[in-house]
Amino acid sequence: MIIAPLRLKKNEDRRIRAGHPWVFSNEIDVYATPLSGFEPGQPVQVQDARGAPLGSAYVNPRSLIAARLVHRDAGRVLDGALLRERLARALALRERVFGAPFYRLAFGEGDGLPGLVVDRFAETLVVQITTAGMERVRDEVISALDELLRPAGILLRNDTPGRELEGLPRYVEPALGTVPESMALEENGVRFEAPLAAGQKTGWFFDHRMNRARLAAYVQGTRVLDVFSYLGGWGVQAACAGAREVVCVDVSRPALQGVAANAALNGVGERVRTLQGDAFEVLRSLAAEGERFDVVVLDPPAFIKRKKDAEKGGEAYRRLNGLGMELLAPDGLLVSASCSYHMGRDALQDAMLRASRRTGRDLQIVEEGGQGPDHPWHPAIPETRYLKCFWGRVS
């Protein structure tokens, strides 16, 4: 297959040769290879300024990330064969680590599949495509997954805002077989039901699996507050691990109905209750009522989605951690997480420290966690290592 060249400016090949797979629009020699001459998602051969091949990629002239490498061999394009190879490699890792078929099967660049996320709920797959290049081979993606796993159903959750940056429409539709409204899953021995088409993201957040498993060591006989609870991933597992009482807080009524259902599913419904409302307002109200908890879990959505929002978002993390500490009993445990890439681990730790100073509490960091092995990060792409989690003892 003959593919069009995409020529880089002089010295703009250094980062690519060092292992990074993204080409930004300002790195391209638009005189030699005008971006306007390419279609979104078109396969290209990335070349240095002298015309030497660096690898194969797909291009999108509408995006700041103008090209994403798919292989260092310039002759290997993104097709069915490469998709099957990469997906099989990704599956082998998950099957080696996890005993049950509930995990993120494909994590974009972390698995050499830029623009593709696949979550597995046993015989049902939820697929998210975020780039024009991967959208172009959508049928091949579905075919490769069908050949690899023979799923009962595949749902396309292509409704992320990032698709608009790629010039793609947003939609949710079944791609194969029958897809139920919700799916059963098991995490750390605890059962859940997660909505697929109507849930957040792909229906479940597998990335915190191992962090939630570690929580079990701290909750026996305790009173636990799970803030931004969604379906109770933290809270219901805490109750199953022996917490005497769990309070789950979320702004979404359907999510809290899911918490109640999941607690009942595991026989801990009498120890789990819910509070609906804005997290900051609920925390202030609980503090005013004199409530105290032995463990507070703060797992918010990304407060910092763009670099320019870092200052405002950082203050939100500091306020949230301060409110959480105000609700902790002496020597209580604060679990503080961030999925904002622009909130680095040091910045999150600093937010916790500053919150402790504001509240007059002493802080010890006792553990640190991150995303699980079904969310492998690319060592050259810091953005793929996004999840931070600290366990802090507050006296």
C-alpha cells in the first residue's frame, strides 16, 4: 500500500525519534506537504526533513495533534491486521493480571491504539473512538474485537466532547449483537450493576480497582464517607470490607439509586445510605451538623481539563480536601484522588498539605496509588499517566 508522505520541519524529528508518537501541526513542513491536502484520518508516512521515514501514522489537519504514529515500521498502516495484533497483545496482559473478564481492554496510546478505548463487561464490550483516524477503521475495530472475543454485544459510546475537536459527530449506538441497558460486573469480589448507554463514560471506572482494593485494609468497623460516589465503587466495597456505616454523596439521583441497588445486591443495604447534592454544599452541611467520619474518600471528576484552568482547579482541590479533613475524626483517613492530568501528583500532595494547614490538622501520607495495569501509560506521553491517589492520616 502506497501512502502519502507527511514531512516534518528540520529538527522536529527529535521528539519522535525519542519515542513520542504525536506530531503537532506546527512541526509539519506545510510547504512540502500542505495539511490542507489531507483528509481527516488519512494514513500517512511520517518523514524527517530529508525524507527519511520515521513511521506510519494517521493525520487530521483539523487537530492540534496533527498526526499520531501507529507503527515505527513505515510500511505497517492501521488496518485489521494491526488492530488484531495490538488487541490480542492487550488482552494477554489483562488475562494475565485479572481473574475475571471485567477490565479496560484497550487504553489508547498506552496499548498502541491511539484514539481507541474498549471496556469489557464479560460478553459485552463498550467501545469509545475519539479520533478521525480510528473512526476511519471503525468497522475493522468491530471485526477485530468480534474475532478475538466473540462478544454477545458491542456498544459504541462515541459521545465524548473530544470528538468535536477531531471534527467527528457524537453518537451512541450498538455495533454488534444485543447490548443490555445495564451489565453485571465484579470488582475485588464485590458485585455491581452498571448502566452502559446512560452511565458515565463507558459505564464504570476500572482505573481505581486496585486503589479500592487497598481501602479494605482501613475500613473495618469504621464510618465512611464516599464523595462523588457514582455507583458506589468505593462505598459499597467499604461496606463489604466491614465498614459499620457508609454515606455516599453524589449530585446524580440515578447514580445514587445505583448505589442503593448495588449495596442491596451485596447484602449491605442496611449499612449504606445516600445523600444527593453538590459535593461542596453537602460537605459544608455535614460539618455544620457536627458529623464526623473515620474515613473520607474524595474521588472527584477532573477539575482541571485545560492547562489554563490549573489555578482555579487547584484551588477547588484544596477546598475539597479541606472540607474532607474537617469531617474527619482524629487519626482519620483521607483518600484523595485526582484524574486531572494537569493536576500532577506533587500538586495534589501539596493541595492536601495546604488543606491540613488551613484546618489546623497534621497530615501523614501513608500510601500512594495510581491507575491499574489495564490502564498502562506510554512512558513518552505524560498525559497517559493521569490518575493520582493518596491515603493521608489526619490527626
